[in-house]
Amino acid sequence: MADLDTLLHRGVDTIYPSTEALGELLKGGKKITLYLGVDPTGALLHIGHTVVLRKLAQFQQAGHKVILLIGDFTGRIGDPTGKDKARVPLTPEQLADNAQTYKEQAAKILDFDHPTNPVELRYNSTWLAKLTFADVIKLAAHFTVQQMLERDMFEQRLQANKPISMHEFFYPLMQGYDSVAMDVDLEIGGTDQTFNMLAGRTLQKEINHREKFVITVPLLADSNGVKIGKSEGNVIAITAAPADLYGKIMALGDDVIVQSFELCTDVPMAEIKEIAQQLAAGENPKFAKMRLAREIVTLYHNTAAAEAAEAEFQQVFAEHGKPTEIPKLPIPTTTEALTVLVELKLADNKSAAKRLFEQGGVKLNDVKVTDWKAPLILKSGDVLQVGKRSFVELC
């Protein structure tokens, strides 16, 4: 069971209005209702999602009521957070397809079948789709244009003379109204969601006349601020096979090792501090990263799978061999190199595939291929390799 110090401090960036205020509420024994909202803009929950999901799990273990909210309505507009241009809206059908396995994936962390305190799954179309235009005008009256323009991405677009679509102003109103509709005590999300979550804090205070706390958690990112996630093409899905998950953790930069231990594992903080000290003293980061990979594979699979994944990794990398089992896939119908990598799931998108070619990360039958513009002619029996750990045999 998570203690109060873990709830308030481990993997926490900021608490609004203050850590002390939320601490006093929790010490008083009150069981609160809290939630995380996730827009289903992709089909996979990745390791970046686990940071906030694990914080939710800690509150569930402490006996609090947890809601996982699927943003099937907010996803239709798209969160402008961090974007230098408006998102392309998704259709309800696309969102439904993406969301259909979210519960199954989140169940690796949250307990939806707890006998007395199960996590509740909700969808914000339940209330947002029912709002009238008059209702939306009333919501908008709680904010000023100046407040909206304080958002970093809007300021940046104005300075760059890039357009801001009117519908993007409605996103924080909709996310904020989620807090009102569910009448929650607390919302948890990444630091990139601070503006949206504080909009909910404003609406909860003005409409339901009570406090709503906000906890922001750090984004899993390297020292350059590049997030680990689908938008950046470096997604690490929690449903990945053990060997693939292990390999992708090993491919993370050394600068995220300590942060990943704190945010993504159950390793005690005292041990994490020792690991940080050892790394600072010059210890080879490979050994810390191997433990990190074992811990994460064990969480989402089991100990035996983690040990097997590590043995596979050692064979492929330390001994410069190939995996004992290489997946076999049909030859793609196209010869367009970027599309081939995407269709074989060796790259998340064409941009990522292009980078792989340009960085010399693609091999065909052990021969490096760098010209992504040339046709990629494949035949049965060919082995396509991307990076150091991804292999596909064509059939």
C-alpha cells in the first residue's frame, strides 16, 4: 500500500494549490475521487502513460476512488498542448477503434476487478455531447481571451505568425468540464496538461463551489526535453513482447535512467539514490539500464520473461548474433522503402523510417541500406534488420 509520502512526492512535479493542503486532506482520512483523462489518439498505451497510471494505482491502493476517463469527445477536437499547429481532428470511429483495448492495457497497472474499490472506466462523450450551444457560451464566460493566449504554444504561434483555430480554445473548456461533470476532488496528469487541468480547477470552484486539487507528474523525457511517446516516433508500448520491451529500454539514453527508475518502477527511492550516486561516480550505465529493463519487463510480463529477454539481448548484442527466433512476415506489396518499414512495423511512421535510413540503421541481409528514395526489392528469405534489435524474415 502506498504511504502518504509516496502519494505526495514520488514522481510528482507540482500539486495545486499546495502539497500541504492535499496532505492535510489525506491525513484527515477522507477518501477522495480522482481521475486521469486520456484521449485515444493512438491505439497503444506506452511507457509515458504508465507514469500517471502508476500514480493513480497508488491512490487506488490507498483506498481512494479512481476513474480512468476516455476522452472520446475531447479527442474529436484534439489537445493543442505542445503543438505548433492545430491537430487533425479524428472521427468518432477512429477514436472508438483506438480506445477499444485501453482498459485491457491499463489493467496491467490499474485494478478494474477489485472486490470493493474497482477503477471505474468512463467516457466524456456521456456529458460533453449533451451540452447545448448556450451551455458552451456559459462555460466560455468563465475565461478570458488573455488567459487562453497565455498558453505557451499559442504565444509561440502568434510570434511565428501561425494560425490559431477558434476550436482550439474550446479544448481546455471541455477538459475542465470533465471535472465538473464527475464532481471530482483531484485530477492527475503530465506537466504538459497543467493549463487544461487548472481550467477544470477554475470551473469546479465556480460551478460546484468546491476545491479541486491537481497533481502534475513529470514527462518521461531525455535531457534535451524530447518526450518518450508516439508523437516523437520513439514509443515503447507496454504490450510489447518481452524481448522487444527489454531492447527498447536498453536503447533509452543514459540520461533517463534515474528518472525512469523513479517514474516507471517500484524500486525503493533509497536504492534509486544509490544508483544515481554510482552513475555519477562513473559506473558503466549499462548495468543500471539492464536492471531497469528487467524491472519493467517483470512488471508487464513476469520474472521468467525478463530473464529470457535479458539472455536474448546478451546473445544478440554482446555476442553479435541474431535472435533465436526471428518473426516471419509476408513480403509487402509495395517497394517504397519508407512504407515497407511502416507496414512491417519496424518504424512507427514514415518520418521515423526516414531517420532510420539516414542514420544507417537499416540492413538487408547484413548489408546497410541508406537510400530511402530507392525501391526496396525484397524476396522470400530476406532478413530485414532495423537498429540493433529488430529483425524480420520475409516469406
